[in-house]
Amino acid sequence: MEQSGDEQMQPKKHNLQRYAFPLIVLALCAGMGAYLLLSQMKKPELPVLAQGTEFSYADMNGETVTLSGTNGKVRLLYFFFANCPDVCPPTTFLMSQVQEELKQDGLFGDKVQFLSVTIDPDHDTPAVLKEYAQRFHADRQGWKFLWGDEKATAELARKYLTDVGKDKDGNYWHMNLIILLDEDGQIRDLISAQNYIEPGPKQLKPSAMADKIKSLL
């Protein structure tokens, strides 16, 4: 006995109905799995800690450098002094290593700027800053060494969530923090240089700081 066309179609409809729901569930599970995987792979976003305060300093060549004038670039801001007997030299060397990491990616100077501000302008003349910059192979295309009024610089450092000053004997001191600023001049991280310069099993590599910078680009 021959089956009608409608009767021939019924098994096909039955098969579609039988497998449709499992297929939909499978597709939803695959989509959810892909979403969770991408969420885990996504780097955690650095929070905005504060808006950076405007400043105006002279660099080693006597040119004016401002915060707003460097907007559009991710910046590392570091308060230091060239005569520092302990943390400044290794921290500046660390920054030079980060500089090289960024240069390999073609980012330094074009997308990223380093700003080192002296807290001892009486000693750190342009000539002293030039010698200091050369000692650490600072690339002037992307690294500015700045100086200005001592008192105003101390006040500015506090607005950048760090602190500098002098002890009773006139010796300078400062918190060894590197301030990470995004392209809009917002403070996104206070990087403890000690985590990078102190030897030990938990010592971070310069590439870790370079990755933080690149996460804001």
C-alpha cells in the first residue's frame, strides 16, 4: 500500500520535533560557555582612583610640560631626587626596563610617556637631570625629567596620593610609588616600586608593569 505525501512527511516532522529541543539546549550551553570563557580571559579593569591635578614644569631643555599637554598618552609619574641614596636609582632603572619593553611594541613616546619630577630642585638642575637621565638610558622622546618649585611639588605629590618631604636634618624622603595615569589624566593605579626592585620569590618583572600600562591603551 502506498503512503500519501502527508504520511511520508510525518516521520521527518517527528524527528525534527524530537531533536529540536536538545539542539536548542546545546546551542545555549555552547553560547554560555563561550561567554564565561571570554569573561575569564578579559583582564580586570583598573579602577579610577582620582582625577590627576594639573601641573606645569620645565624639562631639562627649559620647555614647559603640563599634565593636559600630555593627555592622549598613558603616563607613569614618579617623584624622585637624583641624590637619593637608596630607592630612586633602582626604581629609575626599573622604569628604564619598562621603557625597553614598550619600545619593542612601538608604544614608547607615541602612546606612553614617563614623567619624573624632582623634589629637590635646588640640587637637581637641568645639567644634573641630564646626567641622571643619560645614566639610565632614558629615551627623551618619551621620558621627561622635570623640575619646579619645591613646596608646590610637595603639595602636588599629596594630590597624587603619595607623599614627599624633609626630615629635621634636611634630608629628603618620599613614598616610593609610581603613579599610573590614563589617557585622560585619571589616576588608575599606585604602583609600589618595592614589589619590583626587592629580590625574592614574589618579585615582579618589568613586563608586569608594561602589561598594566598596555591595559589602558
